[in-house]
Amino acid sequence: MKNTLIYTLLSILLIVVVIFSLGMGSISVSFWDVCSILLHKIGLKASSGIDELTVNVLEQIRLPRILMGIAVGAALGISGAAIQGIFRNPLAEPGLMGISSGASFFAALVISFEGLLLPLISASLGYYVLAFAAFLGATLTVLIVYRISMNNGKSHIATMLLAGVAMNAFAGALTGLMSYLATEQQLRSITFWSLGSLAGASWENIQVLYPCVLISLIVLPLFAKQLNVFALGESQAEMMGVNTSRLKIVVILFSTLAVGAAVAFSGVISFVGLLVPHAIRLIGGVDNRYVLIASSIAGALVLTLADLLSRLIIQPLELPIGVITALLGTPVFLFILIRDKNKI
């Protein structure tokens, strides 16, 4: 009952934030006009009678952007909760596996050498070449980290953690090298991408992003009970019948799929996957059957709200959304670290 109430409240807050986000920006649209346009588009209302410019702003710019924010936030939230479950550490996050740093390096590689690379691959990938490169970088980095952690047919969490730290440092150094070699325009592109933004959202992006995220949103909660058992310890979980090797592979695979796809289209957005699951546990407990689902909804809510702030603070310009999440997330992270340093 309590969990259902939390789901309902989070969903209502998300809907409210979405409606206000659709109406706020350099071109303001009233709440009733937003509702009128949306109802008209789904066939529940006759012609809205609102000017075409306003309708196009909502349809072609804000709505795809908000839908992308929902998908990216949900991906970061549920992946953060799942990875914290598999590491049995509330300070773990997707970036710990090298997902973000690997994606950043491959994206920087494509941006820096676009004159050499794009003629070879743009014919097949076209507009999605940067997104594909980022996703490929995230996937390869995680595969390397997982392979390093293997010993006698089993992956070890501590080794995986250290390998992730090493790959983050290595990929970060390579990204720095690409930035050094880049032209001024390329450097601006690398910097803006690495700070995260939803400005590139489009209906074409949505069609690629949503299947990747939805698959993970469906699969990861199916293993919530096993993550609950895994929290007792790997050996204890094995004695209780949990296939821990398969569990780790599934969690890492589908977390990488979700976060890799999200990072590919939005750039690097920090702290959502770290802090959202932690807040959800404080509100409703540590049962992963609840935490995974609630974290996905809360992640969507937080990122949609952060995107709204990024558009309003210095309008008509916008701040990179990664700056907003880092500014809000860093103090909270330090508070958690200081409060729980004896438990970690």
C-alpha cells in the first residue's frame, strides 16, 4: 500500500512537471493551451485554435525534449539502483563501471576525427554516428571491466570496482588527449557533449532511445527478488539458489544498455543514478522490488525538473543539464559520504 502511494505521488509529480515544462521557456504557453494542444493531438478535442508557431514549439522542440528527459532519467535511475544492488553499496553508480567515460572517449574520438571517420561510416549511420560511437564506447568499456574481474569463471565485485576506476581514469585521459588535439569548434562540441544536454532531442532520437530503455525497464525489475537475496552476500545468495554469475551479467548488461543509450543521446549526466535510488530507499525502504521501479519514475522526474531549470535560469540561453545535476548532487553526495563513512 505504501509503495503504491509512492508510485502514485511520483507519477502525479512527473505529470505536473511535464505540463509546466511544456509551457515554460523563451516562448511561454499557458497551462490550458498546453492541455488543449495535447488533447487535440490525441483526438480528444477539436482544433485548439492556437497559433501554428506555438503548436510547432510544443510538438517539435519541447515534447521530444521532455520525452527524452523522461527516458534518460528513468534509465539512469533504474540502472543506478540495480548497480547499487549488485555492488551492495549505496555510493555505486553506472559511471563506476566506466559507462560514461567510455562513451565520452568514443564521442570525443568521432568529433575530433570526423573528417576521417564520417565519410567511411556516415553512409550507414548518418545522423546517429555520434550516438552509435558513444554507445559502442560504453559497451566496450564495460566488457573490458567485466572481463578483468573474471577469475575461475566468476566475476569479483571488488576487482570489478577497481577495474572500473582504472578504466575511468584511462578513458578520461584519452578524452583529454582528444580535446587537446581538437580544433576550437570541435573542443566546444566535446565540452558541451561531456556536460550533458537534451537540446538535440528529436522524434528520430526518441524512436531509437525508447526501445533500449524500455527493455531494461522491463527486465531489471524481474531480478529484484534475486537482488534482495544477493544483498545478504554472494555466498549466502548461492546457497539460497541464486545464480549469482547470471545475475551479475544480467544487471550489468541491461544497465549498460539503458545508460549507454541514454548517454549516447544526452551526453554525460552525473549524480542521477547515484542519488535518486538512495533517496528512494530513505522514503520507502530497501526492497529492490520497490526501489527499481520507484527509482525509474523518480529519475524521470528529477531529470525533467533539472532540464526545466537549465532552460529557465539564463534564458533564452540554457545551461548544460549535467551542470545542474552536478551542482545539486555534489553537496548531497558529500553529506551522504560524511554521514555514512563508517558504514561504507
